[in-house]
Amino acid sequence: MSDDKRQQALDYHAYPTPGKISVELSKPADSAADLALAYSPGVAEPVREIAQDADAVYRYTGKGNMVAVISNGTAILGLGNLGPMASKPVMEGKALLFKRFAGLDSIDIEVKHRTIDEFVDTVANIADTFGGINLEDIKAPDCFEIEKQLIARCEVPVFHDDQHGTAIVTAAGMLNALELQGKDIREATVVCMGAGAAAVACMELLIKCGAQREKIYMLDRKGVIHTRRDDINKYKQLFANNTDKRTLEDVIEGADMFVGVSGPDLLSPEALKLMADKPVIFACSNPDPEIHPDVAHQVRDDLIMGTGRSDYPNQVNNVLCFPFIFRGALDVRASEINDAMKLAAVEAIRSLAKEPVPQTVLDAAGLSSLSFGPDYIIPKPMDARLLPKVARAVALAAVETGVARIEMPENYMM
């Protein structure tokens, strides 16, 4: 980032008030009568109601519209393990996005801990305060165990966005790109560069969308993950391929899809040339992708490409899903965010990209026209239709799979 941009970012966070979120009052507090209702003695009445019926907490408090964004700072963006306090600007940013895009109140919580169990205990012990828990920037493989334990212990939905948000948007874009390229995901060969939380979640969700596990080649820093390696954890073992191929060049020859969730400049132009006709490239390392779009398009004129960047077409951006998934889940008081709800979000996002684009979206994107095609396989983040479309699909899936505690409101998000 240039010195100018760096200073702009620092000033944005520092002025006029430090940070990006604050607490606002939702009830009047201007008179003695107001205060008597807000606190003592009036507050005793909802206390008694909730003591008699725990579900009354949704009627008398903000629980049903509140998400906690929780991190330990062990995998902050692309910056690594910088600790809980360094993660706070990111978690506040996540809270800002929840409010801006889905009207959800959100508070960030940064946790210091020595063991996974300590982190899980901390979060589980405060979880009932909130309508849902969004985990963020927690290193792999700890994040898998943390999420698994919290899902088992918490009565509110727990969602690790680095895993599932990335996977949902990736799957939506990939399915649309494959459709445009005339390819079937069930027959496609996939190369995944990276083996962390996002990589594992992306590949698992693509499998649920029809990809074949044996046609997926995953690579970590030591190369291809294969069955004869004895240095891989149980999550990588799920993608250990029975193959003699060892390098990126070995596995990418003839491949249909490349998913990069690793680091900059790891996909060379020479490797890209080895891929099958009409490949799909998602180079999502941010801010510098595995291969720069300008380079990729110079090498191949038959590809469809997405990145994590906003200054190129097809940005793979988690904000396309996580606010709306939580909106739908909270509005039917879902106990979890299950696979059916994730797949419903995938279908809602990919179908929206095929609809005519409103002028408001074009204006926000600074474009004169936009239609489903190689440069538009994923909706733009500022598309207001994402909220009703994704939230409704997720809420309906929650009801249909029996994890909703209340019925979907009549004409919900219509």
C-alpha cells in the first residue's frame, strides 16, 4: 500500500472517533419516566418474564439481532499470528459489515487463551448472550476443532466465515464459471493451492456440489498432498490423493479448475498454459493473487478468472454471503447453520448473477452495463437484492431441515 493510502487507512480508523463501531440506544432515555422503564424498577418486569419463559429473551432484549464476532488473532487476514488486539480492527470491520449489509447488531470479542479448550470454554460460556457466533481469523487446524466443539456446545448458530463464507462464494462463482465454459463439475479436475481452513472448506463444499474427491489435488508448502506422506494432519488427509504426482506442474496439466487460497505469484504463466481448454481460475490470495489477472489473460484468452480484489471482475468476497446467512438464520432462530443452508446460499448467490442488473448496482460499481458472462459470474457486493434473496433461501432451508425454532415469518423478505 502506498504511503498515501496507508495514511488514509490509519486516519479512517482514528478520526473523528477511534474505531468503526459504537453502541446506540434503541429506546428513549430523556426523562425520569424513561429511565424508570429502562432500568429500575421497570426492568424487573422483562426479567420476570424471561425467568418464566427463556424464549421471552427474544421479545424483550436485542439477543435475536446480535452477532458476536470472535477471534484469537492467530490468522489475521494475510498477516498471520499477530495476537488478539491486532485482530480488533478486523473484527470491528466485520461488525460494521453485519450492520451495513444486514442490519444486524454486532460486537467484536478478542480472546486470549493458552489452549483450544480454554478458547472454547470462553466462547461457549458467553454464547447465549447472542443470536449467533461468527468465528474469524483463527489458524488451521485449530479452527476446525474449535468450530466443531462450539457447534456441539452452543444453542445458537456458530459459523467460521474464513471457512464457510469463502467456500460458499467460491462455489457459487465456480458453478457459474463452469456453466459458461460448458463443463460439468462432476467431471472436472480441480487443483487447490493451499491447505488451510479456506482451502479445506472450499473443497468440501465443492464436493457437496458434485465435484469428485479423487479428482481434487491439494497442495501445501511441501507440494502435493498424497497418501504416502506422513506429515499431514487429519484434515489434509481427507485430500490425500493416491498419486505419483508431486508438484504443481504435475497436477495442473489438463486440470479444469484452479483454486488459490495460498500466497502471491505461486501460479506461473507456464503452469497456467498446461491447463485444459477453457479453464476456471480463482486466484484469491489477497491483495496479491497467485497469478495477476493481467498476466493470466495474456497467457490464455479462453479462461474465466476470479480474484479477491475489488479492482478486477469477479471478486470473491465473503460479504456476499455471511451477513445474509446470519440474517436468515437469526430470523428463524436456527440452532445451527447446516449444509443445506450453505448450499441454499450458494444457489441464491449464483442465480442472482443471472438476473438483470439494476441501475443502482451499475452506478455503485461505476459501470454502464453488466450481464451474466465471463466478467460477471458473481453478484457485486453492493447489490441490495442479496439480502432478501440469500436470507430467505437460508431461512427456508433452516425450516425445511428442522433446525429453525420458529416458522419463517409470512411473506419473509418478499
